[in-house]
Amino acid sequence: MSEKAQIIQVPNTLRAKVGGKMGALDQAAIAKAEAAIADLSSNFGEWLLDEVKKIENAQAEIKRSGFTPANADKLYFHCHDLKGLGTTYGYPLVTRIAGSLCKMMDDEAIRLQAPRVLIDAHLDAIRAAVRDSIKEDTHPVGKILADTLEARVKEHLNAIGHKE
């Protein structure tokens, strides 16, 4: 036990495996990517409307044939897409509202317990935000709406004993 500790330095071969040092960022490539995004951004409004149409169709199917597991899943996945795309398309408020709805429906085990009136309120809020071009979640009306929907979701989840 009188021996001193020995430190063994293991060579780091990761850099060699992934191609060496990271080079400088190619400003021309960045500019090209930004230009491509700018070109695509003219389509964002149309694409956002397409996403809203998908949730409207899912909502209509629920009204037509009931809030079944398949219909609930379809609505959830469309809302999840919208949660991811809202900010990209210039609508952080839509991202926030869709995120609130997703939070209520994330867990498959409780998805069918989501109150239809609260689901419809979220979908109506998304439609209103897009229709009236209320993009930012800091907009006075948009903020109150999002805050209220999030509070109702929290109340619902607490009422059914679901941990966030």
C-alpha cells in the first residue's frame, strides 16, 4: 500500500475518427443556406394553413365518429407537428398553444381523458391566431389566451392526478 498512485493517460482518438479539427465555418455556405430559407419563407403562410387544415380535419373526424384512440392520436400528432413548425413559420404563439394541447395529450394513457371543450378551445385559438396574424406570444391578447389555456391544462392534469 505504500505505492504511489499512477495516472494513466489514455490517448483521445476520437478526433482522428471524426476527421480531425473542425474547420472554420464556410460563410458562403451559410449565406447560401440563409438565402434558401428566405426563398422558402414565402411558402410558410401556405404551409401553416395546410397544418391548420390537418388539425381541422382531425377535429371534424372526432365530431363525426367520436373521440377514439385513433382519432385522438391523429389530432395529437398533427398538433405536435404544429408545435414544432409554428415558430419556424413565424408564429411562436401557435407553437405555444399547440404545445399546451400536446402537454395535455402527451401521455397515451390519459389522452382520451382530455376534455373536448378544452381541446376545441386550443384549436379555436390556433385558428384565431393564424386568421388574425397574431404571431407573437407576447401579443396582449395572445399572451392572455395562451396563459389561460395553459392554466386550464394544468388544472385538468392535476384533477386527474397526472404528474407533469
